[in-house]
Amino acid sequence: MSLMLTEKAANEVKRIMQEQKFEGETLLRVGVTGGGCSGFSYSLGFDTSYDAKVDAKYDQHGVNVVVDRKSALYLDGTTVDFYEGVEKRGFTFNNPNAVKTCGCGSSFQA
């Protein structure tokens, strides 16, 4: 499995999906795009399409997570968590493949 979603992150995703009243088979799409301070940025969003030829699909604590195969190379072993504190609130990525990260926490170099 290339990516793990913690139970806390899954609960936050479910909360957002319920609040936004998503209908049908809504998937959490996690990926990597070029850009950011360090070369790559994480992408996290909702999608309704899944192609078994180019996507890997996982069930994580009741959330269907989809990762395209190109992103999976950079996300292998990554844990997505949800942090809620006084200073910030949001999803975090713990990526063992990142050799350099930016202070923003959303970009990395592999």
C-alpha cells in the first residue's frame, strides 16, 4: 500500500463530505504536482472518477482513497494525518521519500 490515511484524517474527510453533502461515490484523491517551494506539492481533493488502469484505490477507515500511479511513486509509505492545534489546523503529510521539505509543509523534494 503506497499511502495511509490515519483514522483522525479519515474522520475529518467524512465530516467534510457530510457537510458538503457529497452524493454518490465520492473519492478522496491524493496526488503530487510539480511546483511549490521545494519542487513538488501535495494535492488533496474530492473526485468522482476512478480509472483502474491509472489509479490505485484503497479503503482507509471507510474513506475511498485514490492515488494515480505516477504520484504513487512519490507517495509510497506516506501517512496523511489531520492536525488541529492553536497555531494551525489541517492535513499533514509524513513522507519518507522527501529529502527536503519546505516550512509551509505542503511542498517537498524527492
